[in-house]
Amino acid sequence: MKLMIKSAPKLMMFILAAIIITSSTTSCKSKKKLAREKAAAEYAMKVDQAKKDLTAMLNGTTPWSLDEQDKRLEVIKSYNIDDPAVVDLISQVASKLSIDRAEAERLAEEERLRLIEEEKLKAAASKYQGIDDQLGAIATAQSVDGANSQINITLQQFATPDIPVLIIISKAGGYNDYDRPTTISKFLNYLKDKQSYQYKVEAVKRDGLGKITELELIKK
Amino acid sequence: MKLSYLWLLIIALGFSFSVSAQDELSSERKQAVDSLALEKVRDLSKYISIIGSKETPWSEANRVIDRAEELFMTDSEIGVSSLNNPDKINYYNIRKYFERLMRLNYKKVEIEWYNIEYMSDLQKQPDGTYVGVITIFQKFKGYDAEGRLVYQDTTKKDITVYVKRKETQIGGRLIGFWDVLLGDMRVKETTK
């Protein structure tokens, strides 16, 4: 009995140590497990989010710009997800983004060329507006004498009364289809007779003195 | 040597394809040519009204006759009818018709063309010429010195139209153009 009383503190210490060791081992084990579970959950979330994002990009339902989609794809790739569905989606999205990029570049180039052409047309329109106005004035003159007077003024801008006038009737299919060529003198009188000007100056050639040597019109 | 012949053949084929492609008309280009032919008939309408008008100075009328004559193929004829002699239609050559029109024995003449439209569309012929028929209605009114309407009629006329693609050099450039020429103008019916 005495022996038991004597050894009791030791026993208590032993039991206490055993409890501490056991509990700390258990705690360590559960922390690792928790960490593993947490990591697995995070990975699953990443995979799930990656699938959602990739599918949206593939279906074109994301509001992201092409640059933002490229960035997101790079981030998803950096996860090194080995899920076969994600790998397949990455490949499909990469291919789609490449096509979209090419199409966007093509559209941007088309828009650039359209703007250049628009600028050219604007410049040409204002460049030849004076000639258009003069030709229009012949057509709308109030009398034959008034028209003849306008014709004489207009003819002074041309090298001779016989310089050629070309009239484009169609530009379809990449071909310029013309009416029978005429001379400026005949054309100005034609405007007087028709009393309407349904053309627009398309091109003008001038000599060294600035006189017009060829006039190209397009039918409106 | 054989290779150069091959190149020549390829170039010739390419050139002939390009030429035939320009002659073959898409619907858009055909529409432009159709409109051009109609426009020539409208031009003639305007010229006839100017030549016929007693207010047109003689020199102007003669200038317009020259322009109007250029619209026609050589040897074309224009039919003239009258309600006073309904069974007889006289055909005149172009120049003579216009000169006669200029000298009509009225104090004032009004000529108006309307309903100008294709009766038969332009059809391509074996020689490449497109041929069609355009119908017009002409309302003629003649007044005497007192301003009284002494004669009027409405005539339906058919005009044959010939359209051919031609080429010409202008300023060192080869220009392909559609040459529209009017043929005979036949009287179909005359009513009051």
C-alpha cells in the first residue's frame, strides 16, 4: 500500500506524459489531415472554376476581352491541372482564342483600311467639290443663255474643249464599266439639255498649267 | 523551249479569261447597262422635246439634232403616224425626222414621253451584242397662233436598243465601255 502511495506521483506523471504524447500525436495527425483535405478542396475548387471559365470562353459567353481571356488561360495552365477534361478544354480554348485573335486582327485591319478609304473619299470629295458645283450650276441654269455663260466659264478650266470625259456607270465586281466616252464640250451641253447633274467627279488629270486634261465622273 | 510555249499558253488563257470575265455580266453590272440604255432613251425624249419646241433657237436645235443623231445606229428609221391618216405610217431617216420635227407647222409644240420601260430585256446575241426593246408613250400637242390646241395624239412606240462592249485608248489607258445605240423606232398604236 505504502509502495503504491510512494509511486503514485510517478504513475501520475507517466499517465500525464502518455496523455500529452498521445494527444499531441493525434493533434498533429489531424492537422495534416485537415491540411490535406483543405488542399484537396482548394484544388477541386480550382478545377471546378477552371472548367467553368474555360467552358465560358469556349462558348463565347464570357464578358472578358481577348487579352483578359489569354491571361486567364495562362493562369489556368500554370495550375498544371491533370484533369483530362480541363486539359482538353485548355487545348480547345487555346485554339479558339488563336482563331478569335486572327479574326480580331483581320477586322481591325479591315476597319483601318475602311477609315483610310473614307478619309481618301472625304479628301477627294472636297477636292473636286468646286468642279461638281460648276457642273451642277450648268444643269440648273434658269435659261439657255445662263447655261451657255456657265459653260464658257467652266471650259476655261480645261485644256481644250475636246478633252475626254469618262463616265463610270458601275464599279461592280471590280470592273469599271463606262458609258461611251465624250468630250467636255459635248458633256457640258448635255448637262444644259438634260437640266440635271447626276454625277460626281471621281478623278481629274491636269497639265503643267493646271488645266484639266481628263475628267472621270461616276454616275450617282 | 517547251516550257516557254507552256508559259505563253498560260498567259494567253489568263488574258482570254480576263477579257471574257469583263464581257460576262453579273446581275449588278447588267442592271447598270439596262439603266444606261433607258437613260439614252430618256436623253432622246429630252432632245425631241427641245427640237420640237418653237422656243428653241435655231442654232441650239441644230446642235441638239447632232447630239440626237449620235444616239442612233446609221440607217435607223423613225415612224410617224397621224390621227388624220390612221392607216399610214411614214418612216423617216433620223436626220430627216428631226429636221421635220423642227419645222412642224404649229405655233407651239409640246412633246412629252412617259412610261419608258423595257418591253423585252436586253438579251445577249451570238456576236456579243445585247439587244432589247424599250416601249415609250409619246403625247404630242400642237397649238395655233391663238394658243388653241389644234392637234393632239398619244403614240405608243417601240425602240430597238443595241448595246455592245467596246474598247478605246484614252490617255494611254484602255477603256472598256458600253456603247448604246438606238435602232428603228416603230409606231405600235396611235390614239387621241
